[in-house]
Amino acid sequence: MHNGYALSFGNAEKALVRKGQPDLLKAEEQPDLFGDSRPPAYRPDPDKVRARLHKILAEARAAQRLPWESTRASLYRTIFPQMTLWLPEDEGAQLRFQFETEMARLEAA
């Protein structure tokens, strides 16, 4: 101790702390303001997902040429495969195959 100060050499860092004073540079734990509960993970209703996928596929099957503007077609190319991941694996794979088949047909038209 020197002039009322103590040197601390913990964790390879030097800190000059006045005896009886709290260490202001020491990290404090902040309490969790929202508790330990987390919001439930989002799980879409597979029946609604299935209905939406079948609606998109029906639009494609009924068309002689691409029935959507290029931005919507691009959106469907992105989200259709992602949406199938919420369904059983074999059902999703079949829907992806059918969608890609229809898209290839429409783009060739």
C-alpha cells in the first residue's frame, strides 16, 4: 500500500484502486430487463404454407407464358423453395420439383 492506494495485478492488468473504494473500471453484470423468457420461435401453419404453394403452382400451371412480372417471378423463385422447408421433406421436394418444371416450361415459352 502506498499513500492510501493499493496496486492490484489481477488478470495481467494493473489497476490503481483506493482502499475502500469500488473499482469503477470493473465490468458489472447488468440485470436482464426482460427476464429469462424468450419469445416463442415462429412456426408457420403447414396447411397455410401448403395452400399458398399450391396457389402459386396452380397459377404457373394455368399459364401459357410467365404470368408474373419479372420481380414477382424472381420473388417466387426465391421464396417457393424456402417455404417448402416448412413441410415434410418428401412433400417439399416434390413441390420444388413441380415448381421448377413449370418455371422451365414458362421461361421456354
